[in-house]
Amino acid sequence: MSNYVEELINSIAQELNNTLTVQRRHILTALIKNRDKHLSAEDIYNLVKSDYESIGIATVYRSLDLFKNNGVVSKINIDDIFKYEFIFQEKEKHHHLICKKCGAIIDVQDLLVDNLSQKLRIEKGFECFDSYVSIKGYCAKCSEDE
Ligand SMILES: [Zn+2]
Ligand SMILES: [Zn+2]
């Protein structure tokens, strides 16, 4: 395990006030190494399984729930498939553009929706705790092919 990954996992353990089990450390390692990707629970399960065979899918689901509730990962619903990505210590929230044709998921930072939660509070009195936005359409490549 690289130092960087190990340090990150240790600060997560501190944040969670939790000595992370070996399984959870493996799950976090897979998430951190693939932090630029959006992975389903099954993808994560398969990644972990390749170097920790005794992992169970139920453990993966339970751990992802715990990580999500503590701001370590975000969970995005893409056509009813949940994808996870590592967001611990991410300074700026990012949102997603989802291509309906090729399935590409493109991260966008502070574009148009930056002050969304603030606006909702002021204009609608709505206190939002999850303001991740997914915008569906066609990516540059697919709209070119049309
Ligand atoms: Zn596309
Ligand atoms: Zn993302």
C-alpha cells in the first residue's frame, strides 16, 4: 500500500472515530486508487476481490453506506444504478454530466449550481443536505456523431 493511500485511510479512520477493519481498508484502497472513476458496488467488490478474496458483497454495501453517511464517498443514481466515488477532503463539490448514448460520466466543478443550496434556503426555505446534480444529455463526441 502506498504511503499516500495509507495516510488518507488513517485520516478517514480518525474522522470516523473507528478503527477500520481490514475489509474496509481494502474497500477504501480500491476507491482511492480509482478516485477519478464512478464505480458501482459490484465494480468495487470485484476490485477488492482481486487482492482480498474473502470479501463479501454485503460487507461492501454496508461499508459504502457507512462511508456515504460520513462524507467519504458520494452515491450517484445513474439510470437506477448507484455509482460511488471517493470525495473525502474534496474541496469543491462537483456535479455530473451523464451521456445517454455512451454512458460517459463527466465531472463538472462549480458550474451554475454552485450556490444552489444557498438559493434554495433563501428562496424556498428549503434546507438541502444533498445537492449533487446530474444533468443528462449527449457528450461532445456523441452529439458530433448524431
Ligand atoms: Zn457520449
Ligand atoms: Zn464525479
